[in-house]
Amino acid sequence: MSDIARAFAPASVGNIGVGFDLLGHAIDGLRDIATVRRIDEPSVRIAAIDCDLPDGESASAAAALAAIPHESERNTAGKALLALRQALALPFGFELELVKGIPLGSGLGGSAASCVAALVAANALLDAPLAREGLYPFALAGEAVASGSRHGDNVAPMLLGGVALATPTRMLKLQAPDWLHAVVVHPDQVLETRRARAVLGDPYGLPQVVAHCTNLALFLTGLQRGDAELIGAGLRDLLVEPRRAPLIAGFARVQAAALDHGALGASISGAGPSVFAWFVAKAMAESAAPAMCAAFGEAGVAARACVSPVNAARADLLPD
């Protein structure tokens, strides 16, 4: 057995608007990479954290990178491996190196991707590797370090690929039509998850909750049936988006640009500030992406776009 393994985990769209802390989907093109070594010492240590981001994001990334803890208990990947070691009573430990390819504080699941990539790599070094479902509780433990709560809307689609339903105890891959494509636009802003969650503290009225649940039911039914009209009817966030939108400069313009280009719906990716939109074809997504970036530009914010199938690939091992 090798004593070293490398793995990647893709970025993700958490919530998918209508499914707060419940739904998410993977994104092709953006990813974190973890290199894990099996060591004799019964501990988890982080040897290095680096980044691999576009030149335009290097300055802001450097500052954010410096703020990522190297202490295992305070690092999402480190905590996930500690939880794995403890649960399995492993007599050995792990040394970890991370390369961040997902912009930090972007709402694209960067903290989740680090712990998922680390778990997939470490799992390959176990004498009896676990199924993906077995890694889920450890991914939740890692994600909680960054967000303050155990929610799987990012880690579940990273572990499974495509669209996933995440509960506190299980993750389920959901059927979605292959023609669905997403545009994800990342503005040159940072929005911390804890700040984005803080605006959700006030209670919601029952009529709002019922209307939102109606949308969620339409959305899930549309996915299962491959019905674009139902997906679009349901992809309307009535609870979280209205409170978080003011935190994102240019959000309304970007959403309008997506809808003007035929999007089924558009909302905030995860905690933000990235914005996503779903389309019925790749060509439509590619046509909308420049307009969504331009809308951020009209608000004085530079932005980059990524186009991906909604049924994007799951985290996996990389060759040595």
C-alpha cells in the first residue's frame, strides 16, 4: 500500500437558492487539491497551504490564505481527518498539504472542498477504505469549523457529484437531467459565511415558509421529472435571498441579466457573494455568462464566470 495519496474536490453551489442547508450541486473547473501522507505519529499535522488562483485574484487570495489556520483543530481539512482518526481508532496519523483553487469567502464551498479532498485522499490510505457515505459525518465535522454548524449542502455534492440532498445524518444523490447547465459568477468580493448567516436570525412568517416550501416541492419534482417548467417555477428563494442580497453589490443586476438571457432561475451561491443561474442548454449558459459579469461591472465590481454542467463530477483521487 502507498503511504501517500492526492485528491481533488470540486467547487459547489450550496443551497441552490431554494434548498437552504439542504441542497447543493458540484461545479466542474474549480477545485481544491489535498495531498495526504500516512505517518507513524498518531496525529494530524498540516505541512503546507498554498493557492492556485488566477492572477487577478492573487493579491486578495494571499491575504485570505494567510488567515487559514494551520492548527488541525481549527482547519476544516485538519478537523475532518482528526474526526476520521478518532472514530476509527487509527493507530497512525496523517500529514496534509492543501492547494486552494477555489476563491476564499466566495460562496463556492472552498472550506468544504478542502476537507472533502483531504478525506478522499486519506480514505485511500486506510487498510479498509470507507464508502462515500461513510466519509460524510467527518466532512460535516470539518465544515462546521468554518460555518459554525453541521450542514452538508456543500460537502454532499462534492462527495457524490451532481445534485445532492443533505440532511444531518445522510446524503442522497438526486436525479437531474444532463441538459441542465449552470453559470456561476464570482465577484471580486469576500463575504464570510458567519456574517451571511447572521442576517437570517429573525423569524419568518408562516405564509412565507409555506410559499417557500411550495417552491421547493416544485423544484424537486421538476428535477425528478426532467421538467424545465417546474424547475423554473420552483427556483425562487423567498427566505434567504431577500436578506442576503443587500450584502452583495450588484446582485439584482446580475440576477436580472441571467433571467433576461433565459435562465430558469438565478440566486446566491451558498453564503455568497457568488451568483449562480441555471439554463436548459450549455449554449444559453455560455451566452449569459458575459452579461452576468458585465452586470457586476456596472456595480463597480470585477467578476469571473464559470460554466458547468449541473451533473458535475465528484471528488476523486488524482494520479501521483
